[in-house]
Amino acid sequence: MGLIRGRERKPAGQIFTASMADIVFLLLVFFIVTYKVEVDRTKMDLPDTWIRSKVPEKAAVISIAPPDDITAPLTVRVSTGEEMSLPVSTTEEVVTFASTEVARDPNKEFIIKADEQVPYEHVDAVLDALKQSKVKNIYLLSEQKTVKD
Amino acid sequence: MRIKKKEVQSEIFTGSMADISFLLIIFFMITSAFSADRGLDFALPEDTDTPEIKQEDSIDVHVLRGGAIEIDGAGTPLEGLLPYILDKLKQNPEKPVILRTDPDATYGDMIRTFDTLRTAKIEWSDADGRPLHMDVHGKPLIEIQTISIPTRREIENLWSMLGIQ
């Protein structure tokens, strides 16, 4: 007995795009809300630590990055936390910067963002500058340490 | 003669809205920085000219070049740091720890040691946060009360005060 072969209906290969705009808007709102201006964009390898506390949003930043060339000096940059960071060449400039910030706000927090390969003497010089400027709280920026590390 | 009025359509063209949104998303995705916003915090002492802590009253942790550490002058692996300090704090829970770092050691070496000192609170507590150890008076030992990080200038000042060249 022969079967009558009817035409098979193929489902249309369409992707439902009506909700795409909603998704896009949601993403847009997310990015606008979480948008933060990074005051110092120096790329570096931060040290890993188990203990990490959240740094205050408007804290001043002092970044210490190793040079690309070994013979070149280190790059030290400072930022008030509200403006983009600027390079400084001497420790005295760090003292002046920190003293100005502390005079404006005695409880101003400072973040030290230093590469893990930086010789400690440079970090020591910055720490000393901050102590001279009567800074009260310092945060040493780090990445989360994991079991693999 | 009657003039036909042209009807103006009161519609806002929304066809390109999705494109604009996409462009904005791309902008925010590229420029938003998922930056590190956490770190080790510590408070600096108010008086910076003369360190109050005397070296003989404290536990001296010295980070050497290459990352090795010496505790009270004796070379110790990093794993031995907290057990040594625990023993000392059992005798005197207020004993401060001085963290000195060789200028030629890296910042990463110093941070590793400092982080180990800061983990004492977790190491010396059980899963519920109850202290695991007691001092000689039976008081619970939870954490190192003072970790001092003197700068080279402060150390040199102290040495000159003590008459050490």
C-alpha cells in the first residue's frame, strides 16, 4: 500500500529578536551604573594576598611601576582619586602632594599601587613620604591569592 | 476654495535606537575598568619621628633579598613564621611585630610576609571564629595586636639614637 507523501513543513529558521533591545538596554544600564573612571591606568602585576579589604572610592593613588628598560628609572605617578594620575620625579614631590591632600582632608586615605617586582626601597621611600605627611590610613593594592598561587 | 491640510505624523523614529544602544554598550564595555579595588590596609602611627617600639621588646621579622626571612635574627621558612610568633605571644600577647624589609628585596616579598602576618586571625581561629589558642593567663589569642612597618629613615634614626652606626 502506497503512502501519500505530503509536503513536510519546515520550521522557519528565525531568531526571535524582539527582546534584544530590552536586553541591550539592561546591559547599558548595568554598564552606566558600574562605570568607574580608573584614575591610574598603569599596567602592572600586583602582588597576591589572602587578606583584602575594599579601598575607599575617592582615595588618593600612588602608583610605582617598573620601567620597560632596566636602566630607566621607575615610574611614580600620583592621583588625588578624582583626577587622572600625573608622573612625579622625586620623593619630595610625593611629600608635597600628600601634604596638600592631608591639609585638605586629614582623614584622606592613600592607595599604594606597586608592581610586585619593584625593589622595596622605592616603596619604602613612598611610605616614608606618606608618614612625613601625617597620612593615617594606607591601602596596599593587591590581587586575590588563590590556592594555585 | 478649500485647501487640504497635510497631516504631520507625530512619531519618533525608533528604528535606530537599538544601534545607538549597541554603540553605547560597546563604549562602556571598552572604557569601563574592572580594576583591582581591594588591598591590604594598615593604619600609620600618629607620631612618626620616634618609633615607640623597642626592638628588644618585639618580634623582629626581617625580609631579606630573595624573599627569605629572618625572625629575631634566625633564618626561618615563611611557614614557620606564625608558629614562632604564636609561641612568643603566648608569653606576652601584646608583643608587637616589627616588619623590616631589605631595600633590595622586592615589594612582592614584603607583601607575602605581611599577608602571612595578617592571616594570623584566620589561622588561630576555628571555622566559627572561636580562638584556638590561649595565652599563659588563659585569655584567647586571636591576632597579632601590632604590626609595625618602620621605614629605613626611622630605623636609621633609632639606631643613631641608640648610638649604633
